[in-house]
Amino acid sequence: MSTQKHFAEKLLQIKALQLNLQKPYVWASGWNSPIYCDNRKVLSYPHVRDFVKSELANMVLEHFPDADVIAGVATAGIPHGVMAADLLKLPFIYVRSKPKEHGMGNQIEGVLEPGQKVVVIEDLVSTGKSSLQAVDAIREQGAQVIGMCALFTYGFQAAADAFEQAMVPLRTISNYQALMELASDQKLIQADEKETLEQWRVDPSTWRKN
């Protein structure tokens, strides 16, 4: 079994990934979705947490060996980023969604020097908007973002286009396609349900369960 499928299986086992075509979930964006991903549950399972830490560190070493700093996207990317940075023995920073409204007004917490090469850690990539806002904040400080690593991506075309436009290579431990293949292999979904799930990914903003 591939690493992508193996991790998708782990996420299903701990209910971090859930599928429900009968009663779709409603995201904060208002989108209806037959899938819900909450990678914060990973933190409660030491064996899965260790797997994620190791995979993220290996991903950085393989694809972004020049990294000087690891950055976590607040809030869900912070713990995974901290663990990967600790394993890699690299400095860690984190990026808020917006500057603080008090104190120093920082958006980036930690020490970041101009010219440093940064790998951003995210827990989940959907449209990529919030993830790339963190990239913009780091670049505004004069540092270089050489890539992003995440636990899971839905694989939306809009996200792929946004990352390409921002010139940020994205690597993930698992993805929507691996989940679909696993769910089909293990008979968790039927052929018609798989088709419905694929239709959702093509146009999630307008998708409705019939």
C-alpha cells in the first residue's frame, strides 16, 4: 500500500477523515461537502502523530533540503510544524491569519531573517487561500518560501492553480485521490457514490446532494 493510501487509512481509523453522502457536512464557506477532514485529531493518537512527524521531516529533507526555517500556519499547522522542526533541528516560526491587534502587532511569531529559506507546514489544503496568505506574510518579511508540506489536500483545481501562480511547490502526505482509491478498494463506497464524490471535487462550491 502506498504512503498516501496508508495515511488515508489511518485518518479514517481515527475519524479525522469522515465520509457522509447522505448528510453532507457544511463548511464555514457555506459549501456542502460529503467529506470532512479534521487533522487536529491526529494529535490525540501518538502512533499517528509520530507517523506524521516523520513523514513531514522526510518530505522536507527530500524535496526542500536547503530549508533554514520551518513555519507553521496558525493554528492547525503549528503542532505539526513544531514536531517536524524539532526532528529536523531547525528553527520554527508560526504565521497568524492576520497581525495581532495588541502588543507588537506581529503576524509572524518567532525569529525570521531576510533571505532565509522557509518551508511552510499546513494541516489541510482546500482552496489554498489561507495557506498562501501565510506565504505572502513570510515574503513580506524578505524571506524566501521554497515550498509547503501538508497532511492532506482535496486536490481542487483552484488550489493547484493558486499554488502554481504563487510559485510554491506543494507536497502532501495524502490526498483526495488516494482516499477515493482506498475507499473503493475497501468497499467503503459504491461505484455510484464514487462518481458523486468525484463530481463534488470538480465543482465543490455548487455541489448539492440530490
